[in-house]
Amino acid sequence: MWAVLLAFGAAIGYAAASVLQHREAEADQELHDGGVRLVFRLAHRPLWLAGLGCDGLAYVCQALALGLGALLVVQPVITSGILFALPASAWWAGRRLARGDYAWAAVLAVGLTVFLTFAGTEGGKDDAGTSAWLWCAAIAGPVLIAAFLAATRSAGTRRAVLFAFTCGTLFGITAALTKASVVLLGDHGFGALAHWQPYALAIMGALGFVLNQRAFQAGSLTASLPTLTVVEPLVAALVGITMLDESVSAHGIGDWVAIGLAAVAMIASTVQLSRSAARFDEIHEHELADVLTRDAPERTEGREPGRADDDTSE
């Protein structure tokens, strides 16, 4: 019971953090000056700092929930945060979230819950060997680099989705590092600092956090959050199966059919929400262009023909 309540608290905290941080990051239009500098700029904004605080509280709730309950109980509850974040973000931006967006967000949350429930894992160990981590780096590294480079060369919704994919992949991997670090801390106390896992967790977590802000900066929350919500737990599950010797708990044709339908639902809902975000961004750009066009004659009204605004000639 406490695990579920703490997980729900984490879902609310992550939702609030996403809304607050996205609002401030999207307002920063220096797209070619992102990364750590983006975080430094955002750190001067009270709303973004409030979102950072929500992130911290949510992570504490998640860690406590995982300490009390199973991953398959905690993770589906946390993913429900998207149902709070998307409507709140739309309301704050002064627009109404379409009914279709509500529906697809619900489909995404339900599909992910079903997937994690039926494709859940059993058994396993707390950490992987060094060779397994090296294989993980060799496979994930090129994928992350390619997605990052593609994101930097893209714009709008595509940029947001690619940064969210990169961030979600990193966060999925850090889930395994978090598990290993928590176990080391419980077994050795401060002696855990003699192991490499906490340091890798800190570095990858910080990198994922920066990429998350760049995803928020690139477009509407409807573009980035669904991708992040799907990719993170799926990568974590893949790491658990391939590196931590966890086995899929699905039994029988019915379970596998449910897993397949859930996967289709997640992909379809993510695509539809991204398309909705792209349409909104395009409409917003046209409205902004119309405003600038209407304002242009007002700025030039009263100007003498052939005379520049800053004419200093005698």
C-alpha cells in the first residue's frame, strides 16, 4: 500500500516538474546555445528551480517506493504522471488540450501498464558484470550519439522527440545503475563510493537531465513527454532481461497477445501525440508570423520616405 502511495506521489512530482521545467525551457529560444549553458540560464528562473525541487522530491518518493515494493508495482503508477502533465501544460499555455490528446494519453498510460504487467520480469540479480556493462556501452553508445547528432540537426517536434529518445534511453540505463548503487549503499554504506557504479550514475543522470531540458526547449510537452514515458521503462526492462538475468513472466498465448497489443497501443499513441504537437507548433508559428506581419506597418507608420530611423546626418 505504501509503495503505491509513494509511487503516486512520485508521479505527481514528476508531472509538476515536467510542466514547470518545460514552460521555462521552451521560453528559451537560444537553440544553438544549449547543453550545460541552457541549464545555467534556466537556473536563474524561479519556476524552473521549483520544477527542480519537484524532481528531487519525486525521485526520493520513487526510491522509497522501490525499496518497499516491486518494480512492476511502482513503474506503472509513475507513468500515470503523463495524464496530469499534459492537461496542466496545455492549460498553462492558454490552449485547450484536444479530446483526442486526452484519449491517446490514456491509451499510452494503459498500454504501458499492461505491457509492464504482462511482460514483467522474474528473478534476476542486483548488478551486472563489467563485461556486460562494456557490451551495453558498445551497443548503446553509437545509438545515443546518432540520436543526439540527429536531434541537433533537427527542429521543432522532431528535435524534441529525438532529444527525448536520447534522454529516455539514458534514464532507462541509469535505472539499473540506481538499483546497483542502492544495494551497494545498503551493504557497504559510504564504502559504496569505492565502486564505480555511483559515479557512472551521477554522470549519466546529469547528462540525461541536460538532454531532458533540451527536449523541453525544442517543442511542446506533447512532443517530448510521451516519447520519454515509453522509452525509459522499455530500455530499463531490456537491460534487466539482457544484463541482470531477469526472465519474462508472461505465460501462455493470452499474455503474449496482451503484450503485442500493448506495444502497438504505445507506438500508436506516441505517434499520434507527436503529430498533434507538430500541428500545434505549426499553427503557433503561423500565428506568430501573422502578429509580426501586422505589427510591421505600425512600426513604420509616420516614418518619412527615404529617412532611416537612426538617421544622424545633418
